[in-house]
Amino acid sequence: MPDVIEKEQYTSYVSSVSRYTKLLSQPNVGLYNHLRGITISHGDLHSLSPKVRTYVEENISLCEPSSVHICDGSEAENSLLLRLMLQQGTIKPLPKYDNCWLAQTNPADVARVESRTFICTDDRHDTIPTPKAGVKGTLGNWMSPEDMSNAIRHRFPGCMRGRTMYVIPFSMGPVGSPLSKIGIEITDSPYVVSSMRIMTRVGVPVLQALAQGAEFVKCLHSVGSPQNLEAVNHGWPCDPERTIILHRPEKNEIVSYGSGYGGNSLLGKKCFALRIGSTIAKREGWLAEHMLILGITNPAGRKRYIAAAFPSACGKTNLAMMCPSLPGYKVECVGDDIAWMKFDSNGQLRAINPENGFFGVAPGTSSKTNPNAMKTVFRNTLFTNVAATSDGGVFWEGLEDELAPGVTITDWQGKPWDRSTPAAHPNSRFCSPASQCPIIDPSWEDPEGVPIDAILFGGRRPVGVPLVYEAYNWHHGVFIGAAMRSESTAAAEHKGKIIMHDPFAMRPFFGYNFGHYLEHWLNMENTFGRKLPKVFHVNWFRKDAQGKFLWPGFGENSRVLDWIFRRIDNEEIAQPTPVGYVPKTDCLNLDGLSETINMTELFSLPKDFWLQEVTDIEQYFSEQVGADLPVAIAEELSALRQRLLNM
Ligand code: OXD
Ligand code: MN
């Protein structure tokens, strides 16, 4: 799709960006570069560090764009991109709000595509454990570097012909933090540039760090040039039939082709911060995890930070932005999806949120479930695949009570909504700056990170799994993470509601062999003087025999956080069970709760269920992890079975 922004708009934009021009002299702006007659429409290739320049030039040669735009992350640049996307039909304005936009994707490009996501290493075993003969591995997909090169050769040559290549310098984490890392994303999608500007820190300080020789992760993305032209609809170019997402940990390199959907195209997020991030973390001795980070202050004014891993679309954003119902408690949000955590020299685990925004699931978000998200997302937000209202706003399932009277709804595919199908796609998203969250934590950008005192694992478990339990020790905690299971959701391409194993909520995001990942976690306790966080498992989703939730969830989850807070302080409010410590009778604060809770059912441990759970986990470990399962984890499983048998 050709770019049709007027030349004058570019010229006035470029001349308006004075702070930027200090860094990047402009001899090439509007002129032809020696590389295949490419126009450098913004920025100066020659001012880039040699390493960055080589990377960019190699990809210019490969993708053959007609022009190159080196991004500065400025407002002016973003306005230009928004105008371009409006012209191309990628976005529509949402006049009801301030600077909000709606993108509707090709219906074939709505979620992450795990089956087309690969980690590329010389040795397959570095990437995935060997599954049992005849069993399909589910802990990632491996590809050889040769096949990766072939996959690139079959897709990328000339894929940006007639279009602009954007070069996005970005930082995961506050620029300059010892915990942060830099990336460069090359893309042909203005939607990706605008979204990356929200989700990461883009711009001049990153270019300056690069000019001083900072290392960077290479991220190449193209929406592709579909062979089937019908795949280009509504201004959403993509190539679903040939979509592929490749990671080469050895070279800190990501290559993504064919999809514009965020999880596949905003390469700082899942591809860098989790997959490549976890491999860097393994090498450097830290943890890159699929976790929210929240700060919680108790009525006495003491503050603690907690990280929590739940699978995609299981309420991480809701918990991270919770309004506690328990009087005197305050929750503040550091991040809702990813945590990079490292022990400091005092043995304290510290975490940063490497992201700069929220790419949250819209359906289910409402003033009832997440008032803080509702106060975050109606400014400076790029919505994707939500429904539109006739008064210039958005709609999704869960907002029924907040609809202005008389408005009509257009569904996520642009058709009048007839209520027979969801108005918004179940994986529709908001992409909003984190700084807009009314409860953003004052330390959310602290370069040292925040101190983590507890790690929570959890998922959607309608049956058998109690509201909360605490691990006996670090090994037991790692086992609980390894044994995590959850009902499937819409964030990936899976169909139906099945209970899936999702260890550490990382199953789609491991950058290396899960068995080695478990060793890495277990080894965290091997350095003298470390203060290991306590580990818990939570489940807000248990149902009774009639299918009704046993626990009200949302703000009431503060009661569980209160118990966890007090356990961090070693209060004697826990009793042992076969699965771990649970609250002693009357030690979970239910004061003021309007509904009656069936605590016996909520905390019951049906023996048959749990013995079956142990059998399922054992089968999973043996089929999927095999010889790579650390002995310590197998021992934890046996110990759990023994405790259940003695129950
Ligand atoms: C996400 C996901 O988008 O986990 O955060 O899929
Ligand atoms: Mn996620």
C-alpha cells in the first residue's frame, strides 16, 4: 500500500522537530541515499552507530522499501502517522474521547499465533525438551538457523517495495536503568510505530545510548506482501497464510512476518521482553517473567511489592489496578504483564516493568471490574477490534450498563451489531500509556526496580483448587509454578474451554528449554544471602456445583492480598495442608463482605481431584519435559502425592 502523506506535511514536520535535529543532522532528509535510491524521509542514517547502521542497511537491501523513516518518538511524528493511517483506512477516529483511535484488523489476524512461533537454535534441545515418542511437544517450537534463513528468504525480499520502512529505537525499561535493554524494531507498519510509542520508550535518549555503543536486540517486522490480495482488507495489510515469528537467542534477533496483531508485531513485548528476554536473563542470572507487579500498602502504612503470573486474559490487568475493598489498603500499579527481576547486591529481588503502556484485553473491563483501567483508556489510546458506537465511542462485552441511551453499535468487523455474535472480538485490546493510570506507582520508573516480597501463581481453575495456598519453601514454590494449569482463553488461537498446562504462565513465551528454565529458577536459592520471596498460588475462579463463582473476586481479592501481606510478615495465620499452607479458620479477613462465602467449599481439597491432578501433572512432566525435568521438581511431585495419600 503506497504512502500518500503530502510532501509539504513531511517538510513542515521535519523542520518542526528541532530538538531532534540537534542529534540527527539532516543532510539526507529528502535526498536519495546511496542504497538503491532509497529516500531517507526522516532522520540521518549516517548519525547512527556503525552497528545500528549496518543492521538498518542490511534490511533496506533485503526489504527494498521506497523510503526510510528513523523514528524520534515525538508528538509531531505520531500526528503524521495517525494521519497516514486515517488515509490508509487502518484507523478511525473516536471523537467521543481525547486522541483515541480504533483499528479493525483483518479477521484472520486477531491473536498471537503460537503454532507459527519458533525459537531457532543450532541444537533443538537448547529450545525444547524432547517429548515422549508419539507425543506432540507443547513447550515451544524449534527451528534450525538454516530453516530460519530459508523462511526469511521466502518472505522478506522486496516485501516493503513501494512503502516506508520505519526504524524504531526503543528501550524496554526506563532508559539508563541497569535492568533495562534496548531494541531496534524495523517495520513497515505505522500502526506498529504508534503502538510501540505507547508500549515502549521510543526516541532520542535511546538513539543517544545507541550512539554511545549500547547493545541492542534486533527486531525485524513486516506485515508482508500477501500473495492473496484479499488478505488486504480495510487497510489492514497482512499475510496470514505465511505468518511466521522467529527468534534467534544466540544473536539477540527477532524476525516477524505477516501479522500486524500486537502480540506478533509489537516486538518489544512477548518476543523481546519474554522470549529473547528469558534467554538473556538465563545467561545473566536474572528472571524475565509473564508477571504483573503491584505495590500494596496496608492500613499501618507499610508497603510491599508483589509479582503475579497468570496466563493471558486471566485478570492480570484487573489485579494490577485493583481497588481494594478492605478499608485502609491501597494498591498501586507498576506493571500489568511483564516483570524483569534481579537480585541486588543486598540479596533483595528487585523488579522493573520493562513496558511503558498497557496492551490490555478490553472485553470484561468496566467500571465495576476495573475502574482504574476505565480512567486510563479513554485518552491517547489505540483500540483494536473493539466495537464502535454511533456517538463516536467504543463498546465491548461488559460495558452494557455504561452505554449512553439510544446509541447504536457497529461490531468489530464494521457491521451493524445484531447481537448474535460478540460486538467486540474476545481478544480486542486497548493500548494506553501506563502513566495515565490513576494508581500508577510512584516508583514505577525507578531505575533500581521495586523490591519483590512475594510471587503469586494462578489461573482459571473452576474445580478443586482453593482460593489461596502458600508454598512450603522455594523448591515447592518452583514446583507450583511448573504445575500451573488454567482454562484456555482468547489471547491465542486455541479453541474452546479446556484446562491447559501453562507453567509459570510462560508456556507460549519460553525462550529456551523449559527444563533448563526450571533449573534456573531452582538455582536462585543457591547464592548465599538472598532473601527469597514467598510463593503463593491463587484461584479467583472456583465454581460451585451450579456453576456459580464461590468467590466475588475483583476488589475483594484484597482480602487474599491482606493474608499474603501478613504471611510475608510471618504472622501465624496459616495451617498446613497437602497442597501448602492455607489460612487458618477465621484468618482470612471477611469483615464487611456483603455476600456469604462458603469457606469450606472454597478451601476444600477433594482427594480424588487432587490425586488426579498429581497424575495429570506427572503425565505432563513425563510426556513434555522427560529427562529435562529437574530431580527437585520430581521430588516435589512425589511429596505432594504422599501428603495427599496421608490426608
Ligand atoms: C498478552 C498476552 O497480550 O499474554 O499480554 O497474550
Ligand atoms: Mn500477557
